[in-house]
Amino acid sequence: MEIVPGLFQLKTPMMGPALPYVMPYALRGADGVSLFDAGFGTPPAVEAMTSELAGLGYEPKDIRRLFISHAHPDHIGMAGWVKEQSPDCQVIMLEREWQWIQDRWLDNAAWTALSDGWLVRHGLPPEEVEAAQAAGALSPNSPAVKPGDAPASRPGDEGKPRNEGRPNGGRMPFTYVEPDVKLQDGDVVEFDGWRLQAVWTPGHTPGHMCMYETNHRLMFTGDHVLPYISPNVSLHADQEGTSPLRDFRDSLQKVAAFDVAAALPAHEFTIADLRERCEILLHHHDDRLEEVRAAIGEEPSSARSISQRVKWNTGPFDDFNIFMKRSAVGETLAHLRLLEDEGRVSSTEPDGRVLWQRAG
Ligand SMILES: [Zn+2]
């Protein structure tokens, strides 16, 4: 679908039923095509990309730039394949996201060990974490898997208990590519009549990037703002001391302040009124903050107990697999952290378990 002359919304398939596709965007240029996001690196996604490009008169070798919104596999997963097909293509993302990839994703064994202890600290029974570990459900792997090789098991994209699910049991082929260009917030990339400004929007991930196309007043929103579902915002083991939900709310206000004709998200469909959608997402999290605070009850509670008491769109917490539980606990913690910053809850850590109580 052509959004404005020379800018096309493409589709590449996801790996599960929850969200059927990713929407990369193709920008025509003088000497080839540039993409904002690409999709998974799976054979069906690569095939879809190849035929989408062919429909525009391009081959994969014509890809000149690949802008990446964030490091989740449905956005960055195809980057390795793109680099193979078009070695001179510039992979472009925020430096902050590349830093997070190195901190979080390149040593999965270390991260998984950290995360296992963290799950227990936040109330999961150690036996349950150990059983999941023994079953290989949390086993680490090397992220440097070439596309087309056997899919590797990886802890992956944290599940998304309320929206994206964990297709394929967390197995996906994948490779990380060091970006050729590492942007800072506000940097502008100009080529062939396009003028793209990087907009740092932490929350969904620490270095998530939206891009504002200033000539046409279009905002590429990645997963930061989606038209129907609300993006997963979680506090994870490597993010203690940060407040992803505060970041996310600030980032919603940040993009809402731009003069935007239309917003182009990575899933679902085009957003006509970005400002209104940001307002709805802010209210959604206000309601969720109240719900999480109410779920604490009279006794000090762990994040796991609170997660058992709040409502999830995908069913009761106790029915979740370990990935979804980790994601759900992370999401509950993102809300608890913001409530704590606001003085509305407080935490203690007796016997190595973090417990929350209402305050204020
Ligand atoms: Zn996504």
C-alpha cells in the first residue's frame, strides 16, 4: 500500500496467530530502496520481503538502508539476511539500543542466570524456576545464528502475555548485526527527498526509536504506539533501578507533541490520530496503576502474588507458561516501580524476597 508517493507499507509474516504480520516501510530512492524495520528472519518472512520488493521493482540487493526501531526479533530479525543480500546496506539504529543489545542479548547464559534469581526474588517458587530450567524451557543459546540454520531456542522476546504471545515456543532463527550507523536522539538522516529525524522513545525497550519524516509529517512508531493493542512495558532483571513505565509515558507525550499527519506503526494498521491514541494509552496505564495498587491487598505481597490478582487478557496468571509469567511479573513490576516513585507504594526485602505494600 502506498502511503505517500514513494513510501510503501509492506507486510511480512509473524510466527504466531496473535499478531499476523509486521509492517516494514519501503522508501524509494535514487539508487535503491530504504526500509524502516524488516521483520523476522524466518524463511516465510524473507520470502514475503523478496516478493514485496519485487512488486516495487527491487531486488534484495537494492536495499540501501535499514532503519531498526528496536531490538526485538520481529523488527531486527531480518537484518542479518538483508546484510547478506546487500552488503553495502547501512543498518541504522539508536546507539542506546545497540548498547542494550550488548548488555542484554549477546550473553544469554548470563542474563538467564540473572533472570532466574530475579524471578525467585519477586515471588516465583524456586522449584518452578528450577523445573523450567531442567526442562530446557529457559535454556540459553548463542544469538549469533545465521538465517536458514536450524532455529535456536532462546529466551527471546519476553512473551507478551496480553498481546503478542510466544509463537513457536520461543524458537526463532536469528542473528544480530552491529549497526553501521548509531544515531542519537534528534539526529537527522536525509536522502533522496526524505528527511528522517530520530525520536528516542524508551519504554517498550530502552533504546526504541520512532522516526519523524519531516517533509510529509509522518511518524514511524515501531512498537511504541500501536493502534489497538498496548505495547508491552516491563521491568526486567537487567533493568532494576530504572522505570520503563515512566519512560514510556514520557515517550508517549514526546511523540504526541509532534505535528503528525499520520502515524505508521509496525503492526496492525495506520494510526490517523496519533495524539488521541497516546492519550488512550496514558489512560490505560493510569487504570492499570490503580488495579495493581488495589491488588496488593492488606498484607505485603510479592510481584508474583499481585500478578495472580490482576486481570490478564490472555487468561489467569497461573495458566501462563514460564515466559509469560516472567513477562507478566515484569509488567507488574513496571507499574509497581512507577507507583513507588510516586510514593503510592513501598517495598521491603525480608529474606531475599521483595514485598510491596500500599503507602501514601
Ligand atoms: Zn513488534
